[in-house]
Amino acid sequence: MGMNCGIVGLPNVGKSTIFSALTSAPAEAANYPFCTIEPNVGIVHVPDDRLDKITGFVKPQRTVPAITEFVDIAGLVKGASKGEGLGNQFLGHIRQVGAICHVVRCFDDGDIIHVAGKVDPVSDIEVINIELALADLESVTKRVQTLDKFMKSQDKKVQEKAKISKPILERLVKALEEGLPARSLNLDADEAEAISDLHLITMKKMLYVCNVDEANILKENDYVKAVRAIAAKEGAGVITICGKIESEIAALESKEEKEEFLKDIGITESGLSKMIRAGYDMLDMYTYFTAGVQEVRAWTFPKGAKAPQAAGVIHTDFERGFIKADVYHCDDLFALGSEAKVKEAGKFRMEGKEYEVKDGDIIHFKFNV
């Protein structure tokens, strides 16, 4: 699975505008469909108050936040699964990302063309979901057609995998034919692993990003409520964002200016910050920190990683020559005020190869190569 989030949606819903604000990168944005052909890729900093707090205690020479990647994928249209609007190319880009942020237009503006001629979030979501489901249905159907051959294989492992996957694939076909995403089946870990090589688009976690106008940034309009109802049925997340406001915030140079702008419009956090964190969470990633006078840095690692694998995020030598890890949690630093006080309180630990690293750990790795 890719360690990035793909931004999708119908043409002219504000994807490229949001992407440009998100990454401060000049993604092409225009008032006509398919202004994005090749996907734009941007690396963004993950907002994390803990990093700022650690920096306040340690006072390093520099601070380095965690990063994640967003991919702006061109607007899909009805018929994309059959190649409409360069659909096959776009669907291929979606298969390569780890999670999906689906931007939905939730504002009225007669000056901005809607590809369907009217603003209807429910219909827009249905178009995208059906196209993604049809693309997956094609993949699943092809696999079902080869099952008999695999079940007669002389290789017992191949035969057993085919037997395990058959009932799962049958359930998938039924759901996808109804336009439902594969994730709606709530497959357990073993079931998901059995069909993981299909790389189904609708198995990916989904976040609906409701793009609203300035008048609805502090309240939910009926469009957003309709999106929330759909997301609740799918088990997907929802955030509200105003692409126009986020563009204005992104144009400001200093952190102080941005904070003052947010205060003036009555919000404490930008929609983009929420979107970045939501995307990071969907990728099942955690953050640990290294902290010293030269540098405080946030490192991204997959949930469930043991200490050597987390060390390998810094450098492969750290994993290969792992000896031990000196660990304490950032919450203990915040409560006690210094690493010395953490040690005095017995919260400073030495962990070995089997330690499962926790989100918010502060770690110093010992290794030898």
C-alpha cells in the first residue's frame, strides 16, 4: 500500500485549489474539467502540537516535523471505469495510493461550472463510488473466473488460498454489483490479507472533504449533512473545509499572520490541518520523536512496529545493528518538565527488540554495525 493519500472527486469541485493550499505548490486550477491530467504530488508537514511542546522543553537548534504525501488525481466522471474522461489512467493512479480523500462540492456558485449542471453531493458521491466499485468488480470477477484452476493446483498452498478466498470473493461481487465499497464488508485481518493482492480501490480508507463557501465555514449546510449521512453508513470520515479561505491562509507568509487570520474568522484550526492529520491517521501511521540539543524530530512509523523496525526509519544501519532503545513518553516530559525529572520518576526505560513502539514515544537508539 502506498504511504500517501490521493485526492479525488468530480471535475471542478475544488480539488486542485485545496491541493495547492495544502502543499503551497502551484497545482493547475481552472474553471473547466480535466485541468489536472498527470497527478500532482506534494509533501506536507504533519501538524503536531507535541512537537512544539517538546521543542519548548529541549530548546534544540532546529525542529523537523513528520511529513506525509498527497496526490492530486484528475477529476473522475461517470463512465471512468470504462475509460471515459481518461478514466483508466486516473483509476490506475488511485490504485497506487494508500488512502483516499474525496473532495465533494458543498457550495452554490453560478460562476463555477458543475460537470453535471447542478450541485448535488449525494449524486456526486454516488458517481465516484460506483465507478470505483465497477473498477474493483472487474478485478474481482477476473479472479473468480480463475478460481477453479487454482483450486485444482498441485501446489497445496495455492489450492488452500483459493479455497479461503472463494467465499470472500463471492461476498465482494455481491457488494460491488450493488455499488457498495469493499470496505463496507468489514473484512477481518485474515480475510483482507487473502485478497490483498487484488489492490482493491474500495478497500482503501475514505475521508470525505466537504468544500464549502465562506458563509458555511462555521455551520453545516444541508449539503454537508447529506455527506455525513453517507459517510456514517460507510464508516468513512468527514471534514469541512473552505478551499477559498485555505488559499488565502496559504498565501500568508508567517505563522503569526495565519493564526491572526484564523482568529478573525472565528476558527482555531485550519481545515487543511485537520485534513493532513486525518490522512496521516488513515494510513495507520504513528509518530515517535528523537530529542536533543541539536535537533528535535518527528519520525513516522507504521502502527505495531517493533523497536528495530522503528529505528530503521532513521537509517537501515539502525535496524541492522539494533542493540536497545532508551524510551520515555512525551506525556511524561510534559508532566515532569525535563528528561532528568523523567529519570528520577522511573519513567525512563531501556527496551529491547520486542518492544512495540507507542505513538508519542521519545527514543534514543543504541546500535552497532
